[in-house]
Amino acid sequence: MNRSFYALLISQTSTNLGFALYTMIVVLHLFNETGSTALSAAVTLVSVIARMGSGLILPAISDRFLLTHLLKFAQMSQLLLLVILFVLFQQILTTAILVITFIILATISFFNGFFSPIKSSLVKSIVDDSRRVKANSLISSVDQTFLFAGWTFGGMLLAFLGDETTFAITFGLLGISIVSLLFVRVNKPITIHSHGGYLESLTTGWKQLFHHKGLRILVIMDLMEAWVGTIWIGAVTLTFTQEALGKGETWWGYINGSYYLGTIIGGIIVFRLSKWIQGRLTVFMLAGSFFFGLLTFIYGFISQPFLALVLVLLMGPAYQLRDLAQETMFQNSVDDQTLTKILAARSTLVQFIFIFSVIGIGVLTDLIGVRLIYILSGCLLLISAIYGFIHLHMKGIGSSLEAEKVKAS
């Protein structure tokens, strides 16, 4: 790996760790000031909607700026907005300040939504095809390790150091991210001189997702998996821990920590096997998808807490295998001009499904019980894997997708 890759790795890790700490600060501050769980929960909803907006806008503006410059601008904007948020938190909370706070939160999430699609495009540009699985797995492993630490110890950090010091740490992390981006050098700068208008730039990625057979299959699998992804949000996992496992908040924390630990282990495994996986992306993606669905299905029947921990730990590697293989497939099959647009469009679709899933899964949990939710979710994940196996493996679309370069239309 070259210096640019490691600079990008540091930038992503510090950004995501900073975002985790900032989210905890905001949620805790709003809850302490208002006592409202709904307002605190609204932080996540606002974040998801704002990220959906950034996915809609990014394809158009990525035509007009270097991606490295766009990423630096997004990071500096977040840093400035965090400073304003810090000043607001020193004021007495009024309705006007609350409204401004949520506007700032939405804007921060909007700019934060730029990072993942642009990061994937930059990885494609600065890492050779033969080392791309290793690069993606290394980024994921390091990122998940720091996120695990952030979400695990962030509460302790807030308790011991307070809001102001934790805010200062967040500022420092974003500063590290910005400085790291200065060392990212792209061999062939991804700059696009659009010959079409704004609407054409905006819709290119969407056209590819819907018209290209291979990419459409990947996205359909993504959407099925996104619909059940909300079974792992806090409220649902807590309900399962209490009702199905007969345990309390402590074991809820163990379950969440076990999953993060599994994703870290999964990233390390993929990193170690990257050369072997590189030429078999479709097979490993489908295998990861199938085992993730199977483990989720079995999890729905479990009543033993320790067995539940083991299953959740095993889900991490299965999910990482599926996710990293799929991301590499996108990078390998899509040319530089359209990759950012396609990933932004895909992100928007997934976020859109996630919003409805939060509501739908919550209602269904109340109606049919949390255990059945996990069983049905496992079934849908298995259907997704079978759908992918039929279309990508049996029909050979996966092999052609890995070898092909999709051109901008």
C-alpha cells in the first residue's frame, strides 16, 4: 500500500470516530436538556434523511470538482459547523436554538454522507486491482476497531471529561482527517468534465443501477438486506435481549460489543485471505450473504445468552465477507467516471429503505413479537442470497460483472 492509501485510512478512521463521539454528545445533551427520548432519537432520523439528500446531490457536484477537493471542503465544513454547535450548546435551550441545532445536525450529516462514496472511488484510483480486497478489508478492520472503542468508551469519556473536552477531542479528530487528506495523491485525478447538464449528471448513476443487469442484482440484494438491517438497532436488540434471552442492559451491551468484535475479526480474516478472495468475489459475497442469513435465522430461536453471543460474533465475519467482496465488485466493474455517482445513488436507496424499515420493524415487533422478527429477517436474508446465487453464479452474471467496465452513458 502507498502513502496516499494510509492517509485516506487515517482520514476515514478519525472522521468516523469523531462522528460517533459527536453523536453521543448531541444525544446526551438533548436528553439532559429536554428529558425527551423522542428528540434524542430524532438525531438519528435527521442524520439518515440528510445523508439521503447528500446521496442525491453528490452525483451532480462530483462532475465539477476534484474528489479530493470536494472531500476536504466537506470535512472543513463539518468542523466549522461543529464549532457553531459547540457555541449553541453553551446557551440556554430555547425553541429557536433547538430548531437551529437540528438544522446544523442535518447539514453536518449531509456533508458526512459524502465520505463513503468518495472514499471508495479514491481507493479504486490509488490501489491496484490485485490489492483492492486487501485495501478494503484493512480500512474496514481499522475503522471497526476504532468505532468499537468509540461507542464502548465514549460514554465513559463523556462522564469523566464532560461535553466540552469531548467536543475538543472531536475537533481534533476532524482536524487530523483534514490534514491526512492533504497527503492523498491520485495518480489519475478523478475529474469529470460533464458534457451534459445538471439533470444528466444527477441521473447517470441511477440509470446504471436500474439498466445494468449485474449492478441491478447487487442493489436488489442490498435493498432486501437493508430492510432487515434495522433489527440490529438499539431498541430491537434490547427487546430481544430482555424478552428472548431473559437478560438486561448489561447483556444488551455484550451483544452489541460481540457484533463489533465479529466485524473486526471478519475484516482481519478477509485481509489475510485477500489474494485468494480477489479472483472469487462473487462466490465469497454469496457465501457471506448466505451464512449471515442462516445465523440470523438460527438466532431467532435462541434462548441461551452465551449461545446468542457466539452467533452474533460469527455474524461479523459473514457480514464483512459479503460487504467487502461486494464493495470490491463495484470498484472493479465500474469505471472511474461513474463509480461515485453509482455509489451515491445506491446509498440514497439504502437510506430510503432504512427509514421505512425503522417504522415497519418497530410496528411488526409489537404485533408479532421480536423472536419472529429475527426468524423472518433471516428468511429474507436467505432469499437474498438465493436470488444472488441464481442470477450471479448460475447465470454467470457475477463473472462478467467482475471483468467488465461500465461506461458512463
